[in-house]
Amino acid sequence: MNFPANRSAWDKSRDHASFAVSFRLFRRLLFLNNAVLEKIGRMESALAGEYVFDRKFLSEVVTELNDLVREVVSCLGNLTGNRYLALYDRYEELAGKLSGLALEYAGPYDRSFTLAYELINSDFEELVGGKNATLSEIRNRLHLPTPDGFAITAAAYREFMEDNGLFDAIDAICQASGSNRDRSHSIGRLLDQARFPELLVTAVREELKQLFDRVGGSAPLAVRSSGVGEDAKSRSFAGQFSSMLEVRPELSSVLTAYRQVIASRFSVAALEYLGPVADSREIPMCAGVQPMIQSRTAGVTYSRNPDSPEKNHLLITSLRGSAHDLVAGRRQADRFIVSRVWPFPPLTSEIVADHSFALHKGGVDMLANGLRRGSASLTPKELAKLAEQALLLEKTFGEPQDIEWALADEPVILQSRSLSLPAKPPPLPGALAAELAAATPLISGKGQVAQLGIAAGKVVHVDQNTDPEQFPVGAIAVARFPSPQLSPIVWRAAAIITEIGGPTGHLATIAREYRTPALFGTNEAIKLLAEGAEITVDVENKQVYQGIIEGLIRLHDVEQDDYQTSKELRILRRILRWVAPITLVDPASPDFQAENCLTFHDILRFAHEKAIDALINFHAGQSGSHDVLSRPVHLPIPLKLRIIDLGQGLRPDVPVKGEISMEMLNSRPLNAILNGFLKDDQGDREPAGLGFKDILSGISKPMALLTGPSYPGDNLGIIAEHYCNLCLRLGYHLNVVDAYMSPDPDNNYIYFRFAGGMAEKAKREWRARLISAILSGLYFKVERTGDLVIAKARNLDIPRMERVLGRLGELISFTRQLDVRMRDEAAIEQFFQRFLVSVKQEQDEVGE
């Protein structure tokens, strides 16, 4: 191999070729990212019932996903020198799970006799029963307070029954003549005589030990029934199966309680309910073993008031002590009607005063507002918390809920199941048409559908800094752009509307996961939808109306599909569990690590972030040099700029050599920056004069910021048609811009870094604070450390990208003048306010 005579030129040629390869890998990774998100969207549409699918679809989509995500991991490895090896392990584990699920393999737990709640979700209903599956879903996915515990599974039930020959014996008893009372008594004797298989005993012993280790010691237990299919709409079995409370924390007591739970499967009531021909293998009986919750108050919440389901109310009943007496109907309870609208004010109350309180004269007083003053078992704050939980559970499970809870320091959910209510009649077409004709549309025909649905509520403006816990459950979230960090808010929101973004982005997938109606890319939602206004959102028709359109809400409730229970849908739900959710939300978090990727979507998110970082930092310390690979750009100011074209960054007719004019540039990001930089109203661009004090104070700055050429020294841009990496050393300031601008907003980003200036430390930090304030008004998420400013903006469409990059160009030019004007605080404040006013004026003009 013949090396060039100029070894330095060869090194730079190699760097250029390497960067070109890296850029191609980056673009390929973006393509793959979109392809995977489109697959996920198709799967979620199938789950929502938008089209019919079969086993072949499941097998093919898993194979395609595995292939695409494998290439994503490979691209990132090549782009980063295999810096994230743990990502390969996470991919292999997830791909293996998905392949098994597509082949109907239930996974490693299908023959387990016990399973800790941390391993279970709602898709395990056939293995652990409805109560266990639902409670674990609430605990693990929704992160609402529930008891810790474990399930004794359907596999354990079958092992116990088959090992003792009980299925055939019980069927024979059920088919013989006699009453159900006699049958139940005979079956009970068989169960009392049966022995537990040793493997089952060992599994329960080990699970008990682990449970006590987790909760910090032994405690009285509840052994609760959890029949497979017991909470189905066709057969609810409400109150027919037994749960044993205050069970001693020892193996023999737990097994005795479990035997009683199994016996309740064949109680008189259950046999009557099932009928004389029911097979004993139907409704396998599982059990949940949990520490008892020592509650001061307990009760039941109906997420809609059964007495008046048409009203926007919920019903909470409560009493002091355990909920068992309430559920069994042995004691009267306090009764509260509460609004379903945040902040969930109580509307009426019926308080049952305890004996000691009733001895006092006056007992319980009726107030003018219909509430009672006295010894209520719940405070308004506790009622609001219970109401919030009820609405979250109703939204998650897609129908009104019957929730049993116990209150110690906070409400702990013991059970949640479907609440059967009379079917609502649909609105009359004429009445709905008249209501819509009279309604005032605030947004019409704009945006893209991310998740279908209709919702109504109050508008709350949100951004990446909004605390999810402070977001009112049931409100309409309105945001500028769909940051994945809004995912906790999406779960709490009745709907979400954004100004930018599309249906293939991360937040769109999260909206589909939580079944939150989502309309993205409406362009001016912040301006049109005022904070606190009541609105109705019809995503399918891309309409947002002023006020609450009752007919639309009723129509949506009537058309809500029941959860479908076909085997294909269950498999698809299980597959999506390992594909669609995103848990790696914040790239700045220390938990944002390859080994923490729990789903394919997490892998996409991680790879996307790290690919951008690799591209941004590729030429760290290189920019500013120039050689035969770069070409000078002629600008109408004394700024030396050279560019390296990675492909289509220059117009096709540009000569292969010589100086480049601005008209020859084909890089949209670079053109936008330069147009802003060259605005005529920016004033003096000559280098600032510095005092001796300023120079001395700058000596402590990193030498990397001081070793660049003196102004107007060399500056370097690495460009393509949709890409620009620009490093500008203007005087004593270092500005780095890395931007990708494409027709797909979900791929687009701007990274900006500012450092430098030779003024004294206080002035430099002051300047950085003011720069941060401006960037925050331009869609950027800003981090500042001392006088170093790092800002990122994402998901902007092309018009916004061009406007923001133009203003960024102005800001770069503008900040150079600060050293000249940094004589006193008033002068600086006035200078920055001028720029902030111009930004605000432009936003008002373009409807941002």
C-alpha cells in the first residue's frame, strides 16, 4: 500500500471516510428505528381490533421485528466501536422470548407451582387466576400500592387434584343423584383426606421464605381465592369463593387455608351457579398469599355510582377496621358520592357514627351543602386519592371497576374487577348532530392520529419539566412536542394533544399502550387551547370542541369494545409486553444503561440517543482544521468557514474544486444557520476588546477552548442534505451545532453547545444564564454548568427546524457582542430583552 507523502493529509482523509461511514450508519439506524415503530403501530392497531389477524401474522411480525432490532444493535455497535456490549445480551434475551411466545410457548413459568407477584401481569390469568393477575398488573405496570405476595398456580391445583385422583372422583359425585348440599359435603370430605404433593409443599415453603425476606419478617397472612375465569362478564362468581384472613405465618396454616380455598370451588353456591353438568376441571382454583394489611379504614370504591351511572359520579363506602365485614354485609358503612372530575370534591355523604361518637349530643350534623359533619371514616384528601386510583384503574382496564382497598398510611388496593352496569343507550343521531352543529370547534382537521378515541376534560399545558404527580387525572394534556418523558402523564390524561410529532414516535406508542386518545402535530394547540378550558377531543375526526359534548362522550362509551379473549389476542398482548413499553425515558438518568433495556422499544430509545451522541462527538477536537478534503465558503463577513461534504450537501452543479458560494450549499440545516447569522440587524461582529482583568480571569478556563485560531480563524462544517455539524470559534467563544432535519419530525434534532468568553467568571455565568433563557423559549431543553450551556431540541418539523436554526444563528452572532456590552447589569439585561422580544414577536406571527 502506498501512503500519501503528506501523512497528516492521509490521517484526515481517513477521518473523513470514517465519519462518512458513521453518518451512513446513523441514517440506516434512523430508517430501522422508523421501520420497527411502524411494525409496533401495526401490532397495536391489530390489538385494538382495526383489522383481523391470524397466527401467521404473529409469527411473521416477530421474525421481522427480531431481524430489524438485531440490525439496530449492530449499527450502534459499528457506530460506537461496540461500546455497549450489554445491548447484544438484552437483544438476544428479548428475541428469544418473542420467538417462544409466537410459537404459543407460555414461557418458563407455565409449569410453576408458585409465582411471586413481581413475575406476573394480566396476561397470566390462565396460570394464576383473575385476582392474582389483575393485582400484579396494578402493582408491576401501574405501580399503585398493592400487597406483596405470591400466587399458588393452576399448575399446582391440577397437580394436587390429579395426584389424589380427585377430578374423576368429584365428577362422579356431581353426576350422581342427590342435592348440591350433599355433593358439596362429599367433595369436602375427599379434599380433607387428600395429601399435598411434596413438590408443591416445597414450592410453597420456599416462596413463603422469600416473601418474609422481602417484607422484613413473618406476619399474619391472607390466602385469597383467585379462580381462572371467575371475574368474566359471563360468570363473575362474586362472593362465592372463600378467602382466609389472619392466617398464621407458617407452612401448615397456609396449606390448610389453601385447602379451604380449593373446597370453596365446590361450595353449594358454586355448584348451583355452575350447574349439574359442569366439569371439575373448569375454573381451576388458584390462590394468592399476601401479608395482611393492618388498616385503620377499609372499603370499596365503584368507579361509577351504580345508582346513577349516567352521572359523572363515583361511590365510595368505608368503615373502620377491615373491609371483610363490609364485603360480607355484616356492618353498615359510611357512604360518599364523589365527583369524577379533578380535584374530586365529595358531593354527598351518609356517615354512620360509631357508638362513642353517638353518645355526644348532636351526633352527626347535616351541612347546607348536603355533606354530614361528624366522625367520617375518610377525609376529603383520602377520598380524592381513592377517586384518582379508581379512574386510573378504569382507564387501564377499559371499563368501570369494583375496587376493594385498605387504608393505612395510603390506600392499598386488595382487588379490582369489572363493575357490571346497565348498558347505556346510544345518543339519538339527530340530537348528536344538533349538538355538534351548535358546538364551537377550536381545532378542525389538523394533526395526525396517534391513538383513536374521544375524551373530554380541562386543558393542562405540560412539558418535560411537569411533575406527573401534579397532573390532574382525567385532564387533557397539551404539549408542544411529544417527549417520551411525558409518558407518566399520558397514563393519567384523558387525552393528549401536541403541536408537533407523528404516529410513529415514542410517545405515540406509549399513548397506544395506555389507550389514551392522542392527536399529534396540530401546529398551534398551545395557543388555541387555553389552560383550564373545558374541551372535547374527537381524534378520529381530528376535531377539538369548546366545552363538553355529552353526545360524543355517550357515543364513545357505547362503542367501546369489550376486551377480546381469543387466543391470538392473548398471544399478541404478551408479545407487545416485550416490544412496545418504554421504561428508559430520561437520557440524563444514571439508569439510562444498555443492561436496563427491558423491551425492544427501550433498545430503540437507547440506540437512538447513543447514535446521536456518537455523531455529535465524532469530531471533538478535530473541527477548526482544514486541508485538501475541506473547501472554503465565501461569506459576506470576515468569517473563515470550510466545509466537508458527506453527500448532497452541495448542489449537483458545483465545481469539484475551489471556493464555494452560499448559493452552492444544499444543506438545509447549514443554510438556516447561516441565514440567521448573516441577518443585517445584528450589528457589529468584530472581536470584542478585553480588559486585563477579563484576560486574567479566563486563564482558568479549559485550554481546549483557548487553543483555537484567533478570530476570524478557521471554522468547520460537516454537511449533508439533511445534516450539519458546525463548529465555530468566534473570538473566545466556542459554538457547536449538530442538527438533522428530515421530513419525519420524529428523527429530527438540534444539539447546541456554547462555551468560552474571556470575561471574568461572574460575567461568563451571567451570559450563560441569559443564553439558557433564550434557548428555553426556542423548544430547547437546556442544561447549564457554570458558563457551559448544552441544549437539545427534538421532534420539530421542517418549518420549525428552519426557524429555530435561524434564530440559533442569530444567537451565535448576537452573543459575540456581549463582551463589548458587558459593562453593567442593566446594559446586559436590555440587550437580551431585545432578543427575547424579537423571538416572541416571531412566534406570535407564525402561530407558535
